[in-house]
Amino acid sequence: MCYIKRHTKTMIGENMRKKLIAGNWKMNMLQADGTALACEIVQKCRGDLPFDVLVCPPYTLLSQVVEAAQGSKMMVGAQNVTNTAKLFGAYTGEISAIMVKDMGATHTLVGHSERRQMYGETDAIVLEKASNAIRDGLTAVICIGETLQERDSGRALDVVTAQINGSVPKIATDKNCVIAYEPVWAIGTGKVPTNEDVAEVHQAIRMELTKLLGATLADKMRILYGGSVKPSNAAELLGIQNVDGALIGGASLKSEDFWAIAETQL
Ligand code: PGA
């Protein structure tokens, strides 16, 4: 078994938004490596930490990673849930939010751009997934972000605000929902937007959430940045206003890199 840690809250501006450092393992890791990675991260989560830690392994590792996380504050999430409102039934290959919850996970990603692009997930589908996740007691990490073409044509803000409107359920709160802004062109490419661009989009997201959910909830909701976050750029990205954490892909597969990112917030 791994380790126990405690969290404290950090003051960010006028808000109490604790940063969330989240790893998206994507379709990686077999049993032995995945369990080892989870245990290494749990071992590093010692003492009082001013941020939350979440890892999202593939379904096949959820059980082991939840077990490794027992007694620690490392949170575990899935990477996807079904969009059907049914809890169970004839949906071959699908996994419902209640099943993920039953595994001991607390979160799930929904609407990651790889799912939007490769598996045809529309805002309407992402909305259904997020609604099911929330209904069944998970925190939905709703991913949004523009393509390079959309950015180059000056439509980045329109795209992300439309995605917020289309895929964030009205029942979303700061407790059951996190937004992850991930420019599609920054994912796995080593490219990151300028600080100004990140700040502009995050502010626009916060404003759209305010329209959708009201200022009180919108102020408390965490908005993560994702896309080529690594130890060398994490401090800068996480220091930008309205950036309340990071969703990390490639660099979350090595505990040293994942933790080096988290440690920038100590
Ligand atoms: P990356 O992926 O950190 O490898 O760019 C981020 C993500 O897809 O969530």
C-alpha cells in the first residue's frame, strides 16, 4: 500500500481554488507498469500539499490504481463514460458512470479532443456524458479546445465558448465539474500557446461559465490548462491567471516528470 497525505487550500486572488494536477494516461500501461506508476505517485504525495492530485488510467487499470490509492488523497478517474442515460443494458463495449463510481473512482474525463476528433463526439454527446457522470456521483472533467485551423482563423474564443455552452450541464458546480482547456494543436506536440493566449481563453471560459451558472459557482470552478505541459513550462503556465491546474498527458507517464510539474506548486 502506498501513502497518506493531506491537502491545504491556497488563496488565488479572491478565490479559494486549489490547483488540480491531473494525469491522463490515455491508452498506455499494462498491469505491472501502471500499478508501479500509481504507487510511485502515491509515495510522492506526502505531507500537506496545497494542490489536489488526480490520475486517469485506462479502465483496465482502474481497480489496481484505486487500490494503490487507498488511504492516500490521490484521486482516480476514468477517461470516458458512456453517453447513454441507462446505467446498464445492451450497449456492448460501453462503460457507464455508475460502473466507474463502483470501481472507487471519483472523476472521469469527458470530451477529450481525441474522442471528439477520432470517435465523433459532439458537444451534445459530451453533454450527455458529463450529465451522466454528475448524476452518478462522479466529477466530470470536461475537455474543450480549438484546432489549429480554428485558432489561425481567429475563432478560438468562439469555439471554446460554444463548447462550454454545448457541453457543460446546467447542474454543474465547482464540486462536480472541472473544465480542461486543451488547444488541440498543443496536445502531444510540444507547442504551447503564449501566456497571453492562455490567459485570454481562460478568462473567456470563466465569463461563459458565469453566464451559464452564475458568478458564485463560476468563480469557484477550476479551469485546467492541458497540452504539452512539462516540468520546464509548468510553473509559468500554472502561474497564469485563471489557470487552476493542469491536465497532463505524456509527462504523466513518468512519476518524476508528473511530480516535477506538481512540485512547482509547493
Ligand atoms: P500532452 O496531452 O500533455 O501529452 O500534450 C495532454 C492531454 O491530451 O490531456
